Amino acid sequence: MTSLNGLADRNPWGSRAVTLQRQIGFWLVTLAVFLIFLFMFRTVLLPFIAGMATAYALDPVADWLERLGLSRLAASLVILVVFVVLLVLLFVVLVPILANQLVAFIEKIPTYAQQLQQFFTSFLNTRFGQLFSIDEAQLKASMGQLMSQAASWLTTLMQQIWSGGAALIDVVSLLVVTPVVAFYLLVDWDRMIARIDSWLPRDHVETIRMIARDIDTAVAGFVRGQGLLCVILGAFYGFALAILGLNFGLLIGFGAGMLSFIPYVGSTVGFVVAVGVALVQFWPDWIWVAVTVAIFVTGQFFEGNILQPRLVGRSVGLHPVWLMFGLFAFGVLFGFIGLLIAVPATAAIAVLMRFALARYLTSPIYRGVGTIDDDE
């Protein structure tokens, strides 16, 4: 035993490596247990995860009300009442309108595809038919096949989203369970954080706290900031397209705003769909097509130059490709629940990877044991 201790004293990096292996093993087992729990109970976790996300998002509001003189319980009650009222208004007013437009839009997709096919076939043949000797019948057949495939894919996607949403979004659970869960978590939020902090390993408590603060900054900046940005863009696109008189304008604009949590994806999808519908509806009165384009150009300008810097900030550090990979990965693994936790989980993983990279760059694995010995 003495010889082992002497060996550890002579080789401190070996002792640290053993300790590090044990810690990595412990946290990997903990992560595996959490993922197994998430996978097994993914069908019943929706209202609880929604309640937890709501409590996390509204905790700064509760802190602000406390600074105004309210108790934590009173602040949580005020927030709960306002939240429930807004949620009921959302389900009573906005959701039925969007649902009706979604059903009608799905039914109109084949018609829009056929009309767009005729439009592009005629346009290409008129502009370039003589120059390239385009066979109108062959062009129409190719365009028809392309449009039919795109329409079939889009119809299937929309139907899956609608049926999945209708099956998963239980009105009772979201209107009853979620606010209750959010209320209790909001009341006990500070105590929960303190209790979790007391469970941290004391040798690494400051490091874990630093990582937790970085994760909180990333998640809060992206989830709260990007969430508010999505709401603002959805309202702008939806009401602007509705005022323009575009068919399904509210649905298209609101959908574009909600998809904007992935940078450039929401605006691109909304732009393509809106312009396609505008061509079918307004052409040859091209001015309204131009106005549709101008709405999305204006939205992109405000998003990139005003909303994104102020609401989300530059320090979040989530690359769009990494975010899309996280959405696909968590969606495949855990379904709809995976999509809900994908953004905060992806942000947390990004912070952990940056921390691990920083540790690697200062470790003997990267710098070499001789370099570390020289420094010491």
C-alpha cells in the first residue's frame, strides 16, 4: 500500500487520471439513467416539461415582482393568473383560426402545385423557349412530376404535423397540468437551485457552478430571447400578410415566425410558400407579389439588425447547423418531447464541449507532460 501511495506521489498525473476516470464514469452513468427515464416516460412528460420550461422562462419576472415588494408566493400567483388568461385566449381565439387555415391549406396544396406548374411552364417557354428550343410538353411533364412530388411531400408533412399535434397537444393537460406544475416550480425555484447546489461534489463545486452559469446564459439568451423574437416575427409576418389579403396569410406568417428559432429557416420557408401562393393568387398583378417579397425583406432586416442583437445577443454561440442537428437527433430519439428539449439540451452540450476543449488545450495530452513539468 505504501508503494502505491509513493507511486501516486511520484506520478500525480496518474492519480488525477484515475480520479478523472471515476468522475467521468459516474456522470456517464447518471446521463444514461436520465436518457433511459426520458425515453421510457416520453409519452407522459409533455405537460411537466412544458411547466418546467414555463417556470424557467418566467423566473426573472417573479424575481422582478419580488423586488417590487411582493412575496414569492404572491408573485407566482400573479404570473399564474396572467399566464392562464393568455393561454386560454390563445386556444380560444388564435388556435381555431390557424387550425381551420391549416386544414384548408392542406386541401389546396395540389391545386396550388398544378397552378404553379402551369405558371412556370408558361413563363419559361415564353422567355426562353425559342432560345433553347424548349419542348413545352416535355417541360410540362418534368415540371408536373417535380411539383407533384413536392406537393405530395408537403401534404404528408403537414398532415403529420397536424395529426401529431392534435394527438399530442392535450388541451386538458396544457391548460390544467402545465400551469399547476409551473406554479409550484416557480414558487420553489430558488430553493430547488440551492438544494441542487448542495448536492454538487465539493471538490469541483466552483467549476460546476461556472459551467451552470454559462449554460444558463446560453439557454436563457436563446430560449427566452429567440422565443420572444419568434413571437414578434410571427405576429409581424402573420398580420402583414393577412392585411395584404394573401390566402392563408396568417397561417404562413405565424408559421414562418415560429420556425425562426432556427436562423434563416423560418424566413426562407415562409418566403417560398408566401411567394408561391402570391403568384397563384395575384399574377399578373405583380405589385402584390412584390409587396409579399418586401414584407419578408423588412422582417429579415429588423430581425438581423435590431431584434437578434438586442433579444438574443452575440454570446449565445449556437451555430444554426449545430441547432438543426440537435433538433433532428433529439426528435428521432425522443419524438415530440425531444423537440421540446432539443434547444436547451443543444445549448448545454455546446457549453460543455467548449469547456472540455478549453481543458484539453491546457492538459498534458495537448501540451505534453514535459511542458507541464517545465511550467511547474
